[in-house]
Amino acid sequence: MPNEQQAAKIEAGQGFIAALDQSGGSTPKALRLYGVEENEYSGEDEMFDKIHEMRSRIVGSPAFNGDRVVGAILFEQTMDRDFHGRPAAEYLWEEKGVVPFLKIDHGLADEEGGMQLMKEIAGLDATLERAKAKGIFGTKERSVIGKADAEGIRKVAAQQFDVGRQVLKHDLVPILEPEVTISIADKAEAEALLKDALLEGLNAVPDGQRVMFKLTLPEEPNLYAELVDHPKVLSVVALSGGYSREEANARLARNRGMIASFSRALTEGLSAQQSEAEFDATLDTTIQSIRDASVAG
């Protein structure tokens, strides 16, 4: 069964989950925002080395600790690397008190009917076995909703739950992430349909087991309160989805029981050119603001 101490930390929700899981497609942009241009590395291996340096700097900062950051989502390659001389997941939990998660999806399939399902996740059982052995607590898998279409949203939710049940069989806790695109005109309608699909999907989660959700901050505050309170849900976390950190924090604070799981909003303002003191001070301010918004609802 999942680590009970880690589960209790996530359920208490006295902080947020850091999303440190940029994949190959999103890494160049993340590095540019961090002040590392594409001419500063050559090829994918050097690119991943650069992003690992950024992640190592973040998790190694005194500002990054389990008092305010309850969890962190890792890219698979990061799970296989070290942070400051220790295996990544081990370092997070034993040195920082931060619960480690793993991104398991392999990206998005082509858009169809406004939806982007996950690509097939080849070798998932083997990955889950390896993750469990390395001390990973749970997983995260993302798909995208770009339209308020009931049938399409049910397909997205069904795929998420199918993968989630596979994860549960390995005694890991899945974070299901059906992201609603923030720019669509019918975002509120899509979110209402998604809530219904997720509540329906929870019926098939085995009794005694729990999942998590990572959801776009809704237009209607507390729309997802039924999910927050559901006995088969460990936690509901929010993605920033392209909102600025200020707006994401403001929206999050209006939603009871939801905590943040931000990526771009977490690294906003951080730079490779900053001194350690400047970097730590910026990260400390960021972490405190996201933590405050997470516990305000």
C-alpha cells in the first residue's frame, strides 16, 4: 500500500506540490524563461543536463522544504538522476520531507473533436515497478480538453481512470490531470461537464483506494468541492495553466480544499544569472505566496 506517512502529508495539504516535470517538448521554453538560450547547449542530452541543473538548484535551495512544499512531480529522467549526491526521490523525501511523484504520460495524441487524449504509454507496468522501487509515492498523467463537448470529455475522463486503475495496482497514487484549456470561450461549461464525468468515474475506483486530481482553476469558485470531499479522493490540486502566478494564486485562494501544483508559476522570476542569495530570496517569496494561496481556501 502507499506510504501512510506520505499520504497523510498530502491529505493534510499544508502546502503545495511543485511541478518539476517539464518534458522534452516544454524544456526549451522553460530554459529560455530561466535565462538559458538554445545556443548554450547542443542536442537533447545537454538540454536535459541544463534543466536538471535548474531543478537541482530549486530543490537544493533552503527555501524548498516540506514545511511549505508537500510534494514534487518529477520527469522520468529526473527520477533516474541524483539530487546533490542522492537518488532524486530519496533526496526529496529524506532530506526535504517532500513527497515524490512521477510524470508517466508520453505526451498528447493529435487533437480530435477538441480533445487531446494521452498517447499510448508503452511499458507502463515496468515503469511503475521501477518507480515504486525508487520510492515514488504517486504518478501524474495529462490530457487536454479544448471544448465543452460531453462525449469528448467522457472519453478523456475514461482514459484517465483506465490509467489510474493500472497505477493503483502497483500501490501508487495516481494524479489524473484532464486539463481544461484556459483560453476557450466555453471553459465554464467544459468544467461543469468534466466534474460530472469525474464524479461518475470515481464509482469504478475500488473501495479503500484513492486517487488525486490535477485540474485547471475553475471559473466558478468551489466547483470541485464534491471532488475535494469525496472519500475516494486523496487531494485535488490545481495547475496554473498559463495564468500568471498572481492570477493563479488569486483564483486558487477562492477554492476551498484545493492546493497548487504549479510549474511555470513556480519558476517565474528565477534566473540562471541570479546569485545564490537572489535566487533563494526570489524562490522563498514565490513559495510563500503559493503556499498561502493553497491554504487560504
